[in-house]
Amino acid sequence: MPAYIRPIGTLKTYLGGQSEAVVESGRTVREILVELGIPSAMVAGVLLNDVLQSKDYRVRDGEVIKLIAVIGGG
């Protein structure tokens, strides 16, 4: 069973504007970011059920992981 990655905000550009990517479970969020071409430094937060997780979190079947983008300013 797959898992789902939902990038929020500007991170959608790395998925060609798509709001969700279907990914293989059993790998870490960090590994999935590499596969999707999303720079790890651009991800400020990894959320599972609105709970903050590490990029080393291993994704399980059926989970929906939200990625929150770094916000710049100055």
C-alpha cells in the first residue's frame, strides 16, 4: 500500500504544481524528498496527523505526510 506526500505552499512547484505525490512506504521522509527532487533545506516541517515529525521518520502504508515550506523574509 502506498503513502502520500502533500507539499504545502511553494513546495508544490517541485511536483509540477500537483498537490499530492504517491510514494512507496517503508522509507524515510528524507529519502522520499531526494526521490521527489525536493531540497531537504526547503522543508521546515514534516507533519503526520498534525504532529511534527523528523525527516528521519519512516513512512508507513496509507499515511499522509504534509510538508511545510521554509518561509523567507528580511
